[in-house]
Amino acid sequence: MIVIAIGLLAVSIALAIALAIKSKSTNGSTYATSTPTTGSASASNAPTTGPTSTSNAPTTGTTVLASQSFVLKCDPVISTNTKNQAETRDDTTQQTKMKLPVASSRVGDNILLKNTYIVEFPADVDVKNHFVRVTTSLKASNQIVESEIVLRHVISSSIFNGASFSTTTNDSIEAAQLIENAINIHPVYLVPGPRLLKSTFSSDRSINTAQYLINAFDLTGVNQVHSQFQNTGKGVRVAVIDTGVDYAHPALGGCFGTGCKVAFGYDFAGDQFSSSNPIPVPDNDPIDNCSSSSHGTHVAGIVGANINGINQTYFIPSVPFSGVAPDVTLGAYRVFGCPADMTTTDLVTAALYRAYDDKADIITISIGGAAAYTEDPRTIAIQRITNMGVYVTVALGNEGEGGLETVNMPGAAPDAMAIGSADSTYTLRYYIIAPDGSMIFYDPGTAFDPNGGVNNGCATSNPSMNGTVVLFTYTTEDICSVGYRCNLAFEVGARGCLIYSLGLTTEGSYFIPTGSISLADGQRIISTVAANPSAIYTFTNLFGLSSISTAGTPSAFSSLGLTGDLLIKPQITGIGGMVYSTISVSAAVQNSLPKPYMISSGTSMATPYVAGTLALFLASIGNPAPYTVSGYAQNGQCRPTFSLVKNIFQSTANAIQIYNSIVFATSAMQGAGLVNVYQAITAGTIFSPSELALNDTVRRATSYRVSVINIGNQTAIYTMSHSGAALATGKATGDDQLLAQPVYTADYADVIINPVQFTLQPGYSREITLQFGEPTNADPNLLPVFSGFIYATNQVNGEVTHLFYAGMVGDYGNAGIFVRNTTSGVITGIQKSDGTYVSDGELPSLNATTGITIQIVLAWSTRVVIVQIIPANGTVLVGLNVSSAVMFTDTDESEAVIVDPPRNAAAGVGTSFAESYPAVWNGKVVLNSVNGNASVTTMRNLNPGTYRIQFSALKHFGNPSNDNDFEVFNSPAFKLVF
């Protein structure tokens, strides 16, 4: 069955095998045993043995914390070669030439940019010769002339040496494999542009308040760091890879270059770069003064906007506002054109390496697309960059309405700090002035258009409402929608329509203004009018500062882990729901906004928020140079590794609850919890590791050993404890597809902790053992995710730190990958011309000339899907001496082999995870043979006959060389005709 296909795929999924093996083995790993910690940094900065001196704490700056002796400690060195040693790439493990993997035409919503590649060369290959090397090799191996080759970008970094290029031919894969000295080749994908979830625009009037309430600095320790330490991130360099930055905005410095707030950067795309014109025209100016979203400018403002000294009314924000680290130096790397509808993986990869070489301390990326696995040039870049001491934050995605395993790439990268989102405390909202002068906040409907629209109406009629604003109660169970009801009110004379008890923004009426208010406000209006029918309510188009009921809880849109290999994502949560920040003047004009500021939501906002907290942390320890992460520095103070920093931030985050519940949200949504930079800077205790991926029931270790480390300057007495988080059940009995919203229950793991209490001297660590028992009521057939927190409470000073864990109940290795039965009816199978699926016993005739539609629907991600044609009867295909053949689809003009596809979302869920992977088949198949040492691929038209389609998917952690590791099912029989 698999014999023909395996030849195509053995190389392409070699990495999958390695990762699957890694996933199994790492769950049982142990950590260095206990007692004192060393003064020298190991490669991972993990605690080992030997006392830590507290006398090495920094003696300069305004903030000196006891924990800094642990965080900064390294060996002093006088060598002038230290920096070069730290930044020299080791190519010894990269010299084996890699065959180009089979590239899927689509990975989630990332679309293959055909005949376009990133190629890497050894460090000693002269960058000036890249184009010559590529063109010479392609011409020699496949007769591709120089005029058919376009060099897109040369990437010359101390940790990457290569280029991206494209050809106008369709047969360059084999040729690309033969490029002289190439050691890595990756296909290039189109990545969708940023998607704004919900925006509320600022007023042209300022709101007087003395506090920074708008972006929840009180919840994340930012206010304390600013006020107590006078730490605003000065001296730290943060690079933003996005749509570019409108650095002319006064809150972002008003200029670009040395001495400016936005001091470094590059435009990799050019204004005209788009999905219809994916040809980059780079230049040295990364300004975004043309996109309507102004996404990069919003992101940059969250990190480091500073409004001090602004006296132009137009640029004064509507509410007191500051970036998380308002004195950082920013870098802008533009990877989108003016349309901002898409970028490409080679541009993002080039931007990552350029930001590193431009001496960024932190890089933040709020762009990506649906993914499940991590083999990607962007994730490789992130790994190399973080190993060199530069910290990277990446948005996990806004696919929370799709259910479990909806992570984005490159957020799934193991070395990235993937960020989830929690809602802010306050936002700006329109308000109605009540008779007593109080404000009633409302959210306007989005459908109203003075030009009118279609009105289907409801069946019932209403009395005359001439000249009134009608108030309706509404619940999601009502048979008549908000829009229908308000349109009907318009027909009987209403001038406006208010809905109460809805609790969210509604589309509303096409004909009259529509708004939604809270249940309490609706009831208050009713009681007031009942007591005084002449009471007057004044509607305004003004904004007020309104509290958010969901403040500090996970945002509904925030993507959920785990990854396709059950690794934990996200790592931590930032404020991303309703975040106020800068936008370009151009975007303000395009969107008819009174000021160049906007409130937006998304993990795109949470990610720069966390980057800003990292900047405050680095500033608090004197911001040692990235190269000192190697463990050596002249002053004996080194930058902590990213692994150690993640331990610090995760150990000190605050676990957050599900909205309107006392149950902690699953770690698959919040990671370690909501970031708290004050607690990170002042931490006296951390865990190492600070997260535990427990895999599934079958592959879970019997016990786990972790270290509790006293990084303070006082003896600590610790008491250990456990709190469970909500069990997330992502499937329903009898339905193959995952739920759009998991079912959350207060069903927790049992954890045995040993020892429960112990004492640690400053600088010492203690290893503890954890044994996990699964939640009692968890159904292993539904593969629920359990999670929770292990706490260490210092009884001396009351400090509480934690690690978090997540695992799956059941055997993920036998998870049903193909959706064959679901309530939506969107399943894996063959569709007839009327849209119905071929079923057993009917034997329809399907015409290959007009195209046969095949649907592939995945409940879970997989490393590879293969679609083959097999005889319905007998052992060989008609006219061919083989038992099966891989199908060739006209949809993508490629073999019906999908590598590393993420799961599909339930039908009707609007996420970047597609409902299915559709393909159109015109009767062609691919045959493989060997001629000498060369593999020969030929395409043939299949003869008319009776056939079945065989769908195969590699099981999780499976071996692609083992037929038993594939989930296989055969379609009903059909007659192929032309």
C-alpha cells in the first residue's frame, strides 16, 4: 500500500521522526540534583552544584536586587576574542547536504509560493557569489538560464549565510537540490497579513485621569516598575517585524536613524509588495505611511510609545497612555507592502537575521499562520537567535474559536516565547447620558449603512415606534436575530435600536444605528422610564473610559495549544484584549479617525506587551550584551539565557481564571499565566524547568524531577502545593471533529510532591519529584487536556512561585485523524456533482474530465497525508502493473501528498484553520521508478475502471517506514469515466 509513496516521502519526513522521538524521550528527562548552585553559567543556565556568592550583585544603577547575583553571574574574562567566539556559527553539524523536502501546496492558510526557495551555504562561502552559485548550478543541472532566475534577498549574517530566489520554471526542485555547497533548502510560503479582530477608535476629546488605566499596567506590574524603580527600558533595543512603523508619529520619536527613537530597521518588501505581486523591492526606509491597518505602528507603540513633550493637539492621545517600556530604542523591519495582505517566509526569515545583526536585544513578531509543527526557516532562525542571547516573542494566534491545537507558526517554535492574550481592564466606549448625568456605555452595531441594505424581517409586527429609540432584550437563544428585529423596528418608524443582555458587539440593523448595552444598564433604563416616562436620555458620539468585565481573564480569541507533538504553547500571557496604541496618520485618515490612536485586540497586541516587559527586565539588570550569554564577560556579569529568563517569567506569572468562574483557565490557553514584570524583577525563587509537557497517557514518565532555586539573599522555608486548572475536553462522543469550544470542567490531576517542605540557603536549589495521576472523570476516548500549577510558597516572606504543566488523557498515537462522521457533514471522502458524498453500495460514475472533488478533513494534525488510487477489485490498477498510485490533483498541480498539515476547524468557524483540504482530480496518477541511481517520476492518465481512493495519515509519533503506523481507510467504490 505505502510502498510507492514512501519513496517520495522518506526524506521529507525525516525531521518528523526525529521530533517524534524527541517528544517521547524528553518527557522522561531529569534535571541536575539539588543543593548549591554554581557561579558559572552552563549552556542552559540550569542550576548545578557549588555555592553562589551574593557579593556579585551589580553595584551600579538605581535598582540592585539580591536575585541579580544569580541571574547575572558568569566568569570574568579579558580575552578580546570573546565576542567573536560567541557569534561564530558552528557549521560542523550542517555540512551534510539535505534533499529538498516535498512541499505542501498549503499549510493552514500559508500558501506555497511556487518555485521559490531559501538556500543556506556554509559560513565560509562568499556572499558576493551567491547569485552566481545559484544560477550556475541551476543552468548546469536543469538548463535554467539566468534570465529565468530572480534573486530575492541575500542573507548575510554571522549565524546564517544564504539567499532566497525564485525561477520562472516549474521543474526546479531537483535542480535546486544540486546547488553547489547548499546545505539547507526550504520552500517559501505566502503568510497572510495581520487580521484585526475588534477596534474601537479614539475620541477627538481627551479624558482626564491621572493614571495609566487603559492598558492594565496595574495587572502586570508595569506601573510598579515604572514608579518604584524609575525603570522605563532605557538602553534596550527592541526590533518589531511587521508592516513597518510610522516613525513620524511624535509618540514614536518623529524621526528615523541614529539618535531617534526608531533608530534602526529595513524595508524588505517595498510599497507594491502584495499577494498579487510577491516581488520584493527592498530599501532602507521601513516607514508604514500607507497601510490601513497600521499594524506595525500599533505594535511598536505598545512596546515603547512615549507621549512626553507632545503639544500638538492632534497627537495628544484621548487618554493617558504609555508604551510598556517608553524609553526603549525601537527597530522597524517592514515585511509587508501597502496592502499588508501577505508577506513571505523568506522576508520574515531575512528580517529575523537582520534584526539580530543590527544588535537588537529583543525581537517581537505578531504575524503568522495556522501550523502544527516547527520545521520552518523562521523557527530555525529563532532557535539560532535565542541561542545567541537575543529574546524573541511570537504571537500564538487568534484562533481560539477553533478549539484545541490551533497554534500559529512561528509561535509553535520550541525556542520562541509564544504569547497568549488576556483582556485589558479598561477601554474607550461610546456613551449615553442618563437623566441623572451618569454614563451608559454602548457598543455600536457594525451593519448600519446610510445607503441601505436587505431586510428579511421577522414574522411578527410591532406597534408604531415613530421617532423613538427602541430597547429590546436579547439572548442568543432568540429565534429572531438582532438585525432582523431592529430592521423591523425601522419599518415602524424607529430611529435607533438598543439591545441589552447581549454582552457583545452586534452587526445590528442596516438602516438605523444599533447598539448593545449591558443587562444591568438595560434594566436601569426600564425602571427609570417606568417611574418617569418623560425621562430624557442623550445619545452621544463621545467616548468614555469603561471598565471591561472580562479584565484579566483569557481573551476568547486567543489560540489554544498544544502543538502537534503535544508540546506546550503558549508560554505566557500578555494583555491583548482591547489595547490602546499608536497608528499612522495615514491609517487614521483612511479610517476617518479623529486621532492617530486606536484600540485593537489580538495576540498581536499581547506579544509586544510581553516584549516590553522583557525590556524592563533587561534594563533592571543593566542589559548585558547578548554575546555574554556564552557565560563570559569582563565584569563577570552575563546576560541570562532565554531559557533562564523564561523560567523567571513563568515562575512569577499569575495564573488566571476563566471568566465568571473560580476555575483556572487551561494552561493550553494561558501558559504560565499573566505576565508580571515586577514579580519577575524582584523574584527570590524560581523553578527549573518552569513548564512540563507531560505528553499522553501512554508516553508519560512515571515521575518528573524539577528544581526549586533560592535566588534571593535570605534563607527560605518552602511549602509545596498543587492547584489544578480546567480540564479541556475538545471532542464530543460520536463526532470525529474537534469542538469549536472545548468543554471546561473542574476535574483535576492528582499530584504527589516529594518533599512537601524544605529549607534552602541563598543560592541553593532542591530537586523535587512529581508524580501525576490523571483526572478521575476524564474520558480517554475524547483525549482531553489536563493542566495545572505546582506552587512553592516561601513561608518566610510569603512569596509564591510556580511551574505549570499540561498533558493529555488517552493515547494520542491512536487519535482518529480523518473526520468521517461529524454533525456539520463536512467529512473526508469523494463528493459528487451535487455536493453529496459517495456512499457504500451506490457505485456512481464520476467524470474525470470535468473533475472529481475530493475532501480531506483532519480532526488532528499529522506529519503526512497521502491520497492514492487503488483498484476496487483485484490487486493491480487497470493498465498499470502496480497495486496503487499517488493521485495528481489539478487543484494545486501537485501530488496528493500533504506534509505537516495542521488540523481543520469545525465547519462554520471563521479561523485561518480551513474547514477541509479540497482537491480536484482529473484522473492523473504519479508513478515512481528507479533508473540507475536516479529516481524517475512520471505522470499517467488512469484508465477507465472501478476504483477506490485510499486515504492514509501518519499517526502521531509514528514511523513512516512502518505501514502499521498509518491510519488508513478506503472510500466507497466508484466508476471512473472520461
